Amino acid sequence: MELSVGDRVLGTVRPDAKGEFALSLPVVPETYSGTYTVTAKAGDRTASDKVVVSSHLVPLANQLDSSTLSLVGVDSEETAGEQAGGANAIDGDPATFWHTQWQGGSPAYPHWITIDLGAEYEVTGFAYTQRAGQANGRMKDYEVYVGDSPDEFGDAVQTGSFLDIGREQVFEFDTPARGRYLKLVGTSSINGNAFGGAAEIAVGAVTPTADTTRPTVSLVSPTAAGPFQALQIEMDAADAGGLKRIVANIYKGSTLVKSTQTQVGGATTGHHAATVKLPDGDYTIRYNAQDLAGNISATRTFAVTVDATAPTATVKDGAQFTVGADGVYDRVSFKLHDAGKIDKVTLNGVTKDLSNNTWSDVNGIKPGTFGAVKGENTLVVFDVAGNTSTTTFTLS
């Protein structure tokens, strides 16, 4: 009578005269946890029952069919001395294997293989099976990368070591990694030589859930309407699925006059900074952020005023205001003007705050008043935006 557990035939037994037998069935060490059918077969007659196997081994979750996988490339393969090309590692047959070159040379570690999953997935893990029956080609330490490009990968999503055993070794990722391409890099071998490879590599992955959540974005600067000599724009954005870019566009009325943006490249947080010089006038900053899934945050606006023009200081005519001429005076008065409003003046370093009006006056300057001295004097006029103008004159 033949006995089997699942698809694995364990052997044959001879029942007693009554057709009965009793024994304990060994569980093959490579058996995964789960419920299996135990079948006894004698000729055309069969009997079966269910048995639960408790094992520390678990199958690879979410395993992709090997037919969906394709080889992008390997660093080395042996195709002259034997047919051990990289495609053998993903053909679903553990009897075939990938082996790095050994005829005519043996490239040193690291060795790598890159696999195209056929579409973008959330990769949850992978499985690796060592070559059977021969120690050469068995990798030990490894790194795994997942990315959207077959040529560019970020940090390793997992590192570890393979055991020197014949069964499939399963590795689940702590956090799923999104991408279309998986790259396995071996950094050393079990027996310390230069050969690497694999009998079989399987990939566990699930189709990504649609990301419909918009990123968040905030304007860090400016925080006031101005006026400003130049716009110092700073923004922060975040998205759990990864940011693509942060954008700040500047409009005058309905006309776009300047576009600024930062490409974030998939990071979950990002910062955008730009210095923009513009002609004087009123503008609107319209800003948002876009994530990798194409979701765009609500576009927000912020109104600002640009004033890059320095204020003016004109000597006031009339004896009641000014006595003297051509930069030399007994007494002098100034009419101050700035479309963005006058903030203050300094005379020889002495400051006088003004009323933030478009027009202002400084009257009756003579030695001994408001920091004035006999001889050369320097008057600096500041507007609200920080622009300045300087006037030098002499008092008798």
C-alpha cells in the first residue's frame, strides 16, 4: 500500500491480515505548515484523511507566477561550459540553475541578477533556492533592491545571509517595497570562492492599492504681504506614498510671470525654496504639490507686493525750509517719497521713525539738531521693503 502526504509519496507499507496497519508518519523537514491530505492507495482503491502539519517553515506569501517574470540582466553567467544562464533562476524549475562564469575566467563578487516583475507591485518578499548537488554557486550574504528603473536603485530593502541548505529559503520584508524591478546582489559565497548563482528565485508581491490621497503643502515664507525687494519662497510638503514635485507659480493678474519647482523624487517629505526678483507691483503666489500617483494638493494662493525701487529725497525749496544751495547749507529740509511707503531715516547714524506714508518730510536740519553736525552729513532713507537711498550734504 502506497502512502502520500499531499503530493509527496512517503513510501509503502504492508497491512496485516485484516488489511489494517498502525504507524507514525514522518513529516519531511521541508514541509510547510498547513493542512494536507494523507492518502493510502492499494491498486484502484484509495482512502484519505486530513492532517494538520505544524512547521516553522512557511511558503512565500503572494508568490508571482514565474511566467510573469523576465530577466533584465546578470553581471556574469556561464553559457559555454554549461547552460547556466541567468534566466534559469526564474524558470520555475529548481533542477536548472544560474551559475556565474567559470570557463575562461571567474569574475569576483559581488554578483547580481535583476528581474522584471512585468508591472509595478508592492513587493512583500522573495525566496531563494541554492543549487543542488554542488557547492559551487551557492551565495551566502545578500542585498535586495526594489525600484522603478532597472538601472537605478535606492537603498537596499533587505540584507541578510542564505543558509547552506537545499530547500527553498523564504524572506519576508518588514515593509513592502514598491517597484517593477527586483535586484538580488550576492556579496559572498558559502565556500568562499568567486562563484555565485541560484537554482530558483521567486518573488512575493501584490498589486498596489490605488493612492487617491492628496499630498499636504504649506507656505513657510512669505508670511506677510510685503512689500519685498525680492520674494523668498519656502514651502514644505508631505505624502505617505511619495512626492513627485513641489510647485510655486507667480502670477500678475491672470498672467503667469514665473514658475518655480523642486523635484522631490519619491521622498515622503520635501522642501522647496526659491528667490525671485520681479518688477515692482502686486502679485499672487499659487502653490501646490504632486505625489507619485498623480494626486495634486489643493492649490492655495498668497498675495504679495514687490517693491525694488529705492526711495527719493529731494531738497525742499523756500527760505522757510532751506538756506543754501548745491549741497552746502545753513539749514536744509527734505521731501521724501516712495510708492511702497517711507519707513525711517538715519542722519549720521541717528534714527528717526516715520509714519509709513508714501510722502514724508524731514525739516529744519542744522548743526545740533537730529544728529546733524557742522561739515559733512549723511542722510539714509529707508522704505518699508528695505530699499535705501543715501544723500550727502554739508552744513555751515
